[in-house]
Amino acid sequence: MTEGNIFSIFSETENLGPRVQRQLLDVYLTLTLNMACCIFGCYVASRVPALGDYGLFTFIAAAAGAMAIYLMAPIKQNLQKRCVILWSVSWLVGTLLQNAIEPLMYYGDEAIVYTALGSTLTLFASFSIATMISSRRRVIYLLGAATFTIASLSWVSLLTFFYPTRMLNSFVLLIGLATACISVVVHTRNILDEARMGGDLDPVTHSLQLFGDALTIFIRLIVLLSNEKRRREEDGNGKHNKQRQRGRSGCRFKAHPSPDTSFGKTWSINF
């Protein structure tokens, strides 16, 4: 391979042929069914509160199902079994996710859930489409710069153990959100490279990886939005308390006797 061919690999723009498009369609259709099963699991858990009492067993079952997907051979004979396991894992994850969403829904914070869901879909679709239409060189440069920046700033998370401030916690959450977005780019890039090499894509494994990325983004956004709303409420309560204290200190009562011959001694109050 000549030097020109080496550099042409990193500079060429993606040309998605019919075969690659068909395989990508299988991956994202499987991912769509994953998200649908997860949403259905959230709905069932909201209607059956008893499922929340078995969170540990649900987590173990979901982890075992994910391990089984990776251990089973990605052949056509196992495709149906692996899809059933995958959708079962997504349903179990949805029941676990309901435990995090339920307090927000109980206290009337549905807007946080809907905002996080819409933002997750927007971020996921944006990074996926940008990776598909960009050249390999741009993707590699972007990944290198982003990885170096996050690795350089990751030491800030160590400060939270010694100086647990609100600003540092929010900064760590933002680093985690950026890492999840980079994972979307990496996994999408791996899917495209595998498809361009002429191999058959494994829609189950790839959709599970992308589902994990989307779930991580969603959870990070929920935590960030919840913390931001709590901060605003605390700031508002603090300002209200200060105004009340100022009002009490500014209103001074002075009482002195006022002679009244008809009713005896009374008291008048001057401000």
C-alpha cells in the first residue's frame, strides 16, 4: 500500500451503498424496537408498583441477558433468540428506569422527563448522522481532540471527593455527557467500518451498544436538569427569606400610653 493510499483512507467521504444501507436499517430498526420495549417497561412498572421491590433481581437479570447476547454466536440460527433476549433486556431496563422517573412524575416534574427524552433523541440523531456523512479524517480528528480534552479535564472528578461543590458535580456530569456522545460517534464509526469491509453486521450487538449510549445520555440529562431546577428553587427560597428578614427588621413597633378619659389608659402603636 502506497503512501497516497494510506492517506486516502482517512480523507474519503462515506459512500453508503445499498448493502450498507440495508444493514444500517436493520441495526436502527432493532434499536427502535429496543427503545419501544424500554418505554413499555416504564409504563408497566408505573402501573404495577410491586415491580420496584425487585430492583436488584431485575438488574441481575438484565446484566445476565446482556452477557448472554455477547456470548452467543452472531449467526442466523441464533438471531431470533438473541433478539428476544435483547428486547427482554430493554424491557427490564425500562422497569429499572421507572424508579428514577417516578419521583419526578410524583412531584410534578414531567417537563424534566420530556425535555431529557427530546434532548436525548436530538443529540443521538445529530451525532449519528454527522458521523455518517462526514469523512473519516474529520471523525478521527474530532475523536482525538475530544478524547484529549476530556482526559485532560477528567482529573476534576477527583476534586469532588475532597471539595464536593455543586459546580464540580455539574462539571463531572457534563464530562460524562460528552463521553456518552463520543461513544455514539465511536460505535457508529465502527458500524460503518465493519459494513465497508464487506462483513455482515450484527444488528443485535450494535443496537445494544447504541441503546446503552442513548440510555447514558438520557440519565445524565435527567440528573443535570433536576439539579438545575433544585438550584433555582433554593436560590428563589433564599431570596424570599432574605426579603422577609428585611421586612421584619424594617418594621419596628413603638408603643406609648395615650390618655383617654372615657376608657382609661389605652395604647397606641406608631410605626
